[in-house]
Amino acid sequence: MKNLIMMMSFVLISAMGFSQISDTTNAQTQTKYQKQTKPAEPIKNKNSKASFKKLYFGGSMGFSFGNYTSVRIYPLIGYKVTPKLSAGFKFMYEYAKSNYYSESKTYNNYGASIFSRYRIIPQIYLHAEYSYMNYQSYKFNGESYRYGVPYLLLGGGFVQRIGASSFAYAEILFDVLNDSNSPYAEWAPFYSVGVSVGF
């Protein structure tokens, strides 16, 4: 009987000891696992910031007054592919009013273009642009209608820094398509002066 009690006591003590070792091991394992699965700190996306810095914005405006009043707004957005080469989109809107007829006429013209610029030197760049304009016009009976005209403009420009990241530019372009519906004379130069940020 005495041997049986001693034997049972030994088994209980062993079981308790094993249980404590097991609990300690489990606690250590859980702590280690928790350390390993600690949420990683968010990684800052440097590429997106760098890509945003490559964007530039700008555009030009034009006005003319008199018997033919015209307001032109051409905003643009570009992306610097390399330090010298960039490409982008331009949106165009023109409002015009003509008093040459017995009854004045108003026109709303709009379009868009894609362009590319290449800097030869920091101040001089080459420019290529394909654009499409939708024009409003009138028939002899006074009925309004619309028609489209494509342009392929080639030329260049001059750019000058006017601030920390802002620039003024002036460019001259020539339409090499000379579409039959174009309201401009063949090889008439297109002048524009504008401002851009980041170009």
C-alpha cells in the first residue's frame, strides 16, 4: 500500500512537472509566434511620389475682340518620360461670336489632342501634336451644323523659368495635313503662348 501511494505520488508530480513544461513551452511558442506575426509597418510607396513628380500641368488662353470675338482655352497635362522627352494630352475649347452677318452668330468649338515634346537644350524644344477639332457652323438658311477637322502640328518652342517650378513658353506650329475642311489657310502658322508647372 505504501508503495502504491508513493508510486501514485510520483506519477502525479511527474504529470504536474510535464504540464508546467508544456505550458511554458506553449507560452514561449505563442510569444515567439506573436513576435513573428507582428503587423508589418506600411511601406511608403516612393515610386508613386516619383511618378507624380514627373507630371506637369499648364495650358494657354487666347482672346480676340471686335466684329469677331473669340475666347480660347487649352489646358494640358503632360508626363516626363525622360528628362528630355515628354508626352501628354490637351483639351481645347473655343467660343466665338461673329457680327459680320445681319444676325450675329455664336460658335462653340471643342476638341482634344495628344502631343510629344523633346528638349534639344533646356530652353528649346521640338513639338509634335495630333489634334481633332469639332467645329460649329451655319448653313445659308441659318441652320447650325457641326463638322470635324484633324490636324498634325509640327514645330517647336522656347521655354523660360519664371518660378521655382513654373515656366512660360511660346511656340509656333504648322499643320502638315491641311485638311480641306480646315478653317485655316494652308501652312498658316499656329502661335501660342502659355504657362506650365513642372515642365
